[in-house]
Amino acid sequence: MTERAVADREARAEAVLVGEVELTQFVSPWRRRLILFYRSKAGMVALAVIILLYAFAFLGPFIYRVAPDATNPLSTLLPPSHAHPLGSDELGRDELARIMAGGQVSLTLGIIAVLIAITVGTAVGLTAGYFRGWTEMVLMRVVDAAMAIPAFFLVLIEVTVFGNAAPIIIAIIGFTFWSQIARIMHGETVALREREFLQASEALGVPKLAILRRHLLPHLFPSMVVMGSLAVAWAILTESALSFLGLGIQPPEASWGSLLQAAQTYIFLDPALAIIPGIFIGITVLAFNTLGDALRDVV
């Protein structure tokens, strides 16, 4: 190896070392996390898949203008064709349009339910971890009681009592998962409470609400993002299981779970009716879980 080649190799190594130092010392924490996430191939692929799924569900109907509830008794259980790219169901409804409509319900339900769970869980965990004492004892015993009941059975009971309208199912799933998030947020808040910057703020007389909002909540935000991405997959699976059992989204409104439930009777006549929504559910859950794992590694 010539002296010039050795010098070039040392220069490249030094550049890499300088780049790592800049990444860890001279870049803001949020920008550093974005750079690390951009370097995660699995995370970027998962994010791209999720964006494509939302674009398919919400922008697809503007391109493929077929009513998902339009029935045609003469076109039942048709195979894929030019008129019906994914075939038709037992009532002659276009399966592609039904998949798009079901995706809107399932994906929206997952996001809103998780926002409810994150909001309630973070509020409870943050309050209990910061104020401690009787506040912590009462709130965390409530969390323990909520976690003692298996989540899916609790959802079944709540659906039976309150009904299975879409807003009710969203609220039920959100208020069922909050306890797991509250437990994690409580642990992180207790650890942050002993940090010097928080003690200094208290010594300077900063109001407690300001400490919660300005100092504690930003430190919990990365964990909220990770927990939220993982919880979306759980929420979609829960809704699909409820719909598969006939307790979730009811016809004529479609969700991926309700499409699976409706395809049970015709599984041997037209397996695609069950396979296609099952594939979409599997891809969505895998993408959100992979995104959550990537975010957890970055954070």
C-alpha cells in the first residue's frame, strides 16, 4: 500500500471519528435522535410502510371511486378482475373499496385509542411519581387493580356493558391500556425526581405545575412516543379480535376485523376474503412493532 493510500485511509478514519464526536457532542439531542433513527434501516422501512398504509386507506378512495357499501346480487364472490381488482364479497360489494374503508376505521381507531391511553397513563404516572405520599399510594393501587384484570377480558366486559359503537370501542380500548403506560411513566418520573436540575428548580421556587410541564414532561416524551407506537399495534389487534367475535365494528361499517369475521362463512368458497384483510392486519402490526423497536433503540 502506497503512502498516499495510507494517508487517504487515515483521513477517512479521522473523518468518521470526527463525525461521531460531532454527533454526540455538537448536535442537539433531538437532532441526534433523528440522525440515529435515519440510520436505522428497519425503522425507516417500517415508517415508510405505515405512511403507505395510511395513504392507501385515506387517499385511495379519491383515486378508486367505488362505494364500499354498494351491493350487487349478480356479482357475489367474484374473483379478481378489471372491474373488481380484489374480487367481491358475498353481497357483491367491491373488496378493494371495503379494504380501504376498513383501513380508515382500524387505523383511526388505533391512533385515537392510543392517544387516550397515553394521555391518561402519563397524567397518572407523572402525578403519582412527582407528588409521592398518599397521592402515589392511591393512584398506583388503582393502577395495580387495573393491571390485575386481563386486558382483553376487561374489554369484552366493557363492550358488553356499554355497547359496540365505534366511539365507545375507541374509548374502551384507550381506557383499558392506560394502566401499563402509567406504570412505566411512574417509574421514570421517580427516577427524574432525584435529578439535580429538578431539585434546583424546586429550590428556586418554581411552581409545581411549571416543573411538571417544562422539566418532567419533555423528558417523558421519548418514552411516550415509543409506548404509543407499540400500543397502536395492540389496539388494532384488539379491535380486530372484537370484530372477529362479532362484538366490534358492526355492519355495514367495515373494519379489517369485521371483514375477517364476515369471511368465516365463505372461507372455502373464496379464501381471499379472509386472507387479504389478514395480510393488512399483519403488515400493520409488524410495521408498528418494528417502528417501536427502532424508536426504543434510538431513545
